[in-house]
Amino acid sequence: MTIITHFTLGTRDLERARTFYDHVLAPLGFTRLLDIEGRICGWGIGAPQFMVGYPRNGEPATASNGLTIGLAAPNRAAIDEFHRRALALGALDEGAPGPRPVAPNAYAAYIRDPDGHKVAASCRTPE
């Protein structure tokens, strides 16, 4: 059983976030499963777990300092494609695809999305 049901990142531009994540999350096998026009979108596998929307309090969205959202990838090629697509759509590189010393066979890539959120894709499958 997972301990997380979902998380939501704030955005300043929902249409931009929708387009960005539709494209960037596809290599990970995530599809958009929720779209409440003008408010929030959600992606996942079977259920929306990765959500992006406007803050409910009406204040501007900001990125959390120190927060990284880590997404499971099926393999290294998917991570490479996630990273490539993100950069092509204007994301910042926060760590190119490659091995990570945290666990055997760990492989990951990190980006900062157009709203400044740090998002990683990773797997622990050997080459």
C-alpha cells in the first residue's frame, strides 16, 4: 500500500501546465484523468495522483523551497525522454539523466517546471 494518495502543485497558468505535463508525463505512462476546466488537472495510472491547479486561497502559486516530487518511471529510456521533453518545453535542468548513488541501479533526472516546482523521474532497474 502506498502512503500517498495524491499531491497538488500550484500553477500560475493552468493551460500552460496542462500542455507541459500532458507531454512530459507521457513517457512515464501517466495520462490526464481529471480536468476541471479553469481549476485543476490530474494525471496518473488508473487514478489521478499528480495534480496541478490554482491555489484555493486565491494567492499566487509559488514553488516550495526544498520540495522535490519524485515520480516512478518504468525504465531509463522513459526518464531520458521525460527530461528531454521537459527541457524542450522550457523546463530548467536540475540534474541530467544518470546514475544516482542512493541505491543500486538508481537512475534519475530532475527538472524545474515552468512554475518553479522541482520534479524528478527515477527507477532502479539495471540497464
